[in-house]
Amino acid sequence: MSAQTYLAYDYPLLSAFWTMLVFFLWIMWFVLLFRVIVDVFRDDGMSGWAKAGWTLFVIVVPFLGVLVYLIARGKGMGEREMNQARAQQAAFDSYVRETAQGGAERRSSADELAKLSEMRSRGDISDDEFRRAKELVLSGGGTGTNKATGTAQQPARGVPTSSGR
């Protein structure tokens, strides 16, 4: 009794292609199965019992369950996917907008402090005026626009603006 040894040339090329095709279809089946299950739980219009029923149907009789789900609810599946993509894009745009505005505010505070420091080094303002103006800028009450109303803010009395004397 000798065991047969299979070498690479014993496995025909057509069999290798067939194996890759079957493996690819198997992976695609699982992707489709998971998308259907995710869509079942994503649908807010479906009751809990309906979600449980579809999930049980898809798990117990997977091929028939997925096929019936795609026929019955395929159009809504695409719409829910698009709605989620739009919501994610809107959230990302909002995050980028907020981050960009926060960066501009930090730069403007740093610019204000740099200008105040330059004015103090030139002798345009005293150390006491510099200290008060710096506290005003760091507290967020410096010159510029009010975040809530969008109106221009006036500097405190005796505190010079960053534009000069």
C-alpha cells in the first residue's frame, strides 16, 4: 500500500479555474447573505417580529430566503443603502466644516497674540495693556465676530485693537 503523491502538474489548468470560480461564488454568496441580514436590521419601518421572521427564514433556508428577500424587498434595499450613504456624507461634511472653522478660530487667536506681541515690542502698547488684551483674546472675547450673533465685537475700553494704536 503506497500513498499516491500529487504534484502540481497533476492538477489540470481547467480544474484550477473551476476551483477559483467556485471559491469566488462562495465568497460572493456570503457577501450577499450578510448584506441581506444587515438590510433587515437597517429597515426602521419593519417590526421586530418581521425582522426576526426574515432573519430566521434567511438562516434556515438560506438560498431560498435570500432569493425571496431580494425579490420582495430589493428596491427598498437600494433606497436604504442610498439614504445611509447620504447621511454618512452629510455627517462627514459637517465634521469637516466644524473642524475647518475651529482651525480658523485658533489661527486668528494666534495671529492676534502675535500682533499684540509685536506692538508691545515696538512700544506701541504698555505691558499692562498687553496683559489685558492677551487675557481678552485668550478668553475668546477679543476683536472679531461674535460666534452666536455674527456681529462685530468691540474691544474693551482702553485695550487697543490689533490693527494699531
